[in-house]
Amino acid sequence: MTDIKVNYRRLQNSSVPTWLGLVIGSWFGLAWAGLLSAPAGIGFGITAATAVGGFIAVPLWGTVWGLIGLGKQRQSALRRHGITLLEADDPLAQRVYVLAAQLGLKTRPWVGVMPHNNAYAIGSGPDSALVVIGQPLIDTLDDAEVDAIIGHELGHIANNDMRRMGLARSFQNSLVWYLGFSNTLQRWARWLLTWLSEFLILSLSREREFWADAIGAALTSKEHMIAVLEKLHNSPPLGAFEREHARLMFRGIPGLLFSTHPTLRERRAALNSERYLKRIPIRRQQESLPLEPAVALPNVEDIAYAKR
């Protein structure tokens, strides 16, 4: 395997532009709620004072509770998603560590296995990230294809995609909380009041998949990434767990406006044209890099799960 190292520092991984977009989206939601409630004082009863207060409260709540939620996300997933954490000397964990080092990450993520035919990464950042691979993928794909999936999930970590998507949902929830909707009505209120944000978030989700595919291809090859996408496209339909967490998954809900992921055709075309792959900052070296534990890995003090 060629030693390909991604220049992590040059990745466009700042979540600040996304945060600013979410602030503007929350303001739009408040203005839209006020417009709906204006005729004869009906609707949601949004007064000018309520709307103005929300311009500060909703972004503040969305940011604070979003970051708190991200900090608890890994432990929550371990309790609820049927994940088995792997020891540091497990062969699959070692492969994740090597690919993480190639990507330039300074910490090793936690690594887990789940029973679902999918994969995902969660956490507030590289220091708290968890990479989860489905046992069916390990059993049916070859090593290079599993590495492509690992590279894709590490790409989400490197690009701060978990923080982007976590803040996006938190901002939407903060708006409906602020307007006093019950838990039962929050889902429908979110669509009614934050429809612009919802479409933008879904668009962001699809865009981040293209970038993660490109990083996975950079760490392996575009042929391996395409092969994985084609195989999973022909897999059984998504289960209830996968659909519930589709925005996190390697394989989500493809389609147009209401989809979390691009279609197979779009992802394959993006990889073949190298539209995103050409924009990944890569440093290449000539020597081979075997996927073995002896490859230069971070020191123990840099391991994420040593920082408990």
C-alpha cells in the first residue's frame, strides 16, 4: 500500500461557517413564525418581544446544548446502539489507527463493532471520536474495502462533520423549545418553522458525504470506494435503526430534496471525476506502508481513550 498522507491542517474543516448559517437560519425561523402568527393574533402567538428575545436565546441555546449533547454522544451510543468496543491490540482497531495516522489525526479514536450492515462516526471532535463498523461489513467485504469505509468515517472526523450536524439539529430543537412546543409536536413544528434550515441541513449532509468519500478514496483508492458503494447499494434495505440515524450512517437515505445522502450515481460520478478528490491536500511518499501495528502511531498519551 502506498504511503499517502493527507495534510490534515489544510483541510477545510472549520465549523464556524456552518454555525453562522445556523444562526441566520434560526432568525429566519423566528421571523417566519411571527409572520404565520400575525393575522388576528392567531397561530403561535409570537410577539415582537418574543421574536427579538429569540434572536439571542435560540442561537445561545442551540450552541450550548449542541456542544453538551456532542460531549455525551459517544457514551449514549455505547449504551443504546449495541456496540462492542475493541481493545487497542485488536487487528481492526490497529487498521483504524494506521489510517488515522495517515490522515494526520493526532489521537486514536475509539473503535467499535455493531450488528448493523452500516458504519458511522460520532463525537464532538477527534479527541472524543468513536468509529463504529458493522460486523456484516467486516464479514463480507475485503480488507481494502473495509479500509475505504474506515477512511470515509475518519474523513467525517477530520472535517468536523459530527459537530456540524450535531449543532444543526440542536439549533432546530432550540427554536421549537423556545416557542413552547411539546415533545409530541416538535417534529412537525420543526418542519413548519425551520423548513429552510431543514433543506439546508439535508443539503449539507449530502455535501459532507462527497467529501468523506473523497478522503476514504485518498487513503485507499477511488476504485475501492466505488466498489463499496456499489456493494452496499445492492444490500438489503435499511433497518429501523439505520433509518432513525440515517444522517450518521455510511449508507443513508439517497434521493433529492428529502435525502440524507447522494445517490449511488452521484457518489460514483464524483469519485470518477475526482471533483472532490483533487481538492484533498495530499502528501505522497514512495515507501510502502503496511497495515501493521508497528507503523508509526501516536504515543499513548495521545490516545483518545487514554484521556479519561
